[in-house]
Amino acid sequence: MNSTSVSEAVDRRMSVRGFLPKPVPYDIVREILDKARRAPSGGNVQPWKVNVVAGEALTKFNAIVAEKLQTMEAEPAQYEVYPPKLWEPHRSYRFKTGEDLYALINIPREDKMGRLQQLAKNFQFFGAPVGLFFSLDKKFGPPQWSDVGMYMQTVMLLAIEQGLDTCAQEAWSRYPETIKSFCDLDDDAVVFSGMAMGYRDPDHPLNRLRTDRAALDEFTTFHGFDE
Ligand SMILES: Cc1cc2nc3c(=O)[nH]c(=O)nc-3n(C[C@H](O)[C@H](O)[C@H](O)COP(=O)(O)O)c2cc1C
């Protein structure tokens, strides 16, 4: 029995953007997704749908996407990843995370092509041997999108327990049609996010990124406690 505590898993989870080319056994992926079924959802509606792509299917999928990438053409978006004008302090949080990430691989702001090339690695799941897609019916609203997020976080924490790492990827919102067609999703499906999963490449510079967080008191107010 693995002895990873919840606190350890929460602390160790990070977005990993460089993976070893080592396959993840089907049984392990299945166990993670199966255990994650205990994730909560409002009214227990369990709005999530998951598609897992690995092995030959992943090679095939990556090739389809690589061809799409050549044209730089995105498919019609099913949702906006960020509000059009992100406000403070969230804008700065996002900006700094990007700057810290590109600094680790020495890509300055002016190097637009370098940044685009790094961004494009999303569309090969950063070399991960397993790619996942999380979707839900478009009739569902914000509460159910949040439920899908809870399922995803549960998956990411359980992956840690198995010695695996992940990177959630809403970048995949760029290719909903390709994903829906490849995974044979319903017409009404919205692809919320992808996720790369695999064994971390310990030498990859991007895996040294320890992102910042706002201090607790910046976003929390306690009422009625005797401090
Ligand atoms: C729903 C969701 C979607 C994300 N999409 C992407 C993505 O498309 N590409 C990427 O590199 N990181 C993506 N991330 C990772 C975030 O950038 C990352 O969680 C954040 O910077 C905090 O860093 P950490 O995960 O290492 O703690 C996503 C995270 C979440 C929760």
C-alpha cells in the first residue's frame, strides 16, 4: 500500500511538461480513473466523460494534430479559456507564471516563434505516453464544469500516488472538432480540457517550475473564529 498522504500529494502535484517515453500500464490508468469516481459533484450528477488515448491510438492522434498545427488554424472555440480582459491580481499571476516558465528554457518575450513552438508541445501532450480528454454535455452549466474540475484534480492527485505526473491542458480547447471526431464524442459534447499523464522526465528544465500562490489571507476571510 502506497503511503502518500493527501497533503503530500497536493504539494507534489505540479504541471509536468516533459515526460519519459515510458508507457503507463493500462491497469494503472484504469485504477486511477476508477478511484477518481469518488470525486463529488453537485446532486451527484457526475457530468464528466473521459477519453484516454495511448499507444498506437496516441501515435495516430498526434500525427493528425501535427498536420493540423502546420496550418495554424484553430477550430471554432466551444468556450473562452479566459475572460477577454483579465483583471488584477489574476492578470499578473498569469503573466508571471508564463514569464517564469519561459525563463527556465531561455525564451525571451520577443522570441514569439520560440514561445509558439513551446506552446505547440501541448499538442503532443508534452511527450506523455497517455493523453486524456475530459468533456461534458453542452447543456451543463458552470456548476457541472466545476464538477469536472473536481474529477480532474482527483485524477491528478491519485496519479501522484502511483508515481505519475500530469498536466491539465485547456489548450486542447483549440481542437474540439478533431478530438470529438477521433474519440467519437456526441455532437453535444464540449471538450473542457485535456491532460497529459506519464512519468516525469527529471532532467527537463520546465519541470523545475514551482509556481507561486497568493497568500491565504489575500483571498480568505475568516468569520467568527477566536484567533
Ligand atoms: C483546467 C486547467 C487547464 C490547464 N491548461 C494548461 C495548458 O493548456 N497548458 C499548460 O501548459 N498548462 C495548463 N495548465 C496548468 C496551469 O498553468 C498550472 O496548473 C498553473 O500554472 C499552476 O502550476 P502547477 O500546476 O505547476 O501548480 C492548466 C491547468 C488547469 C487546472
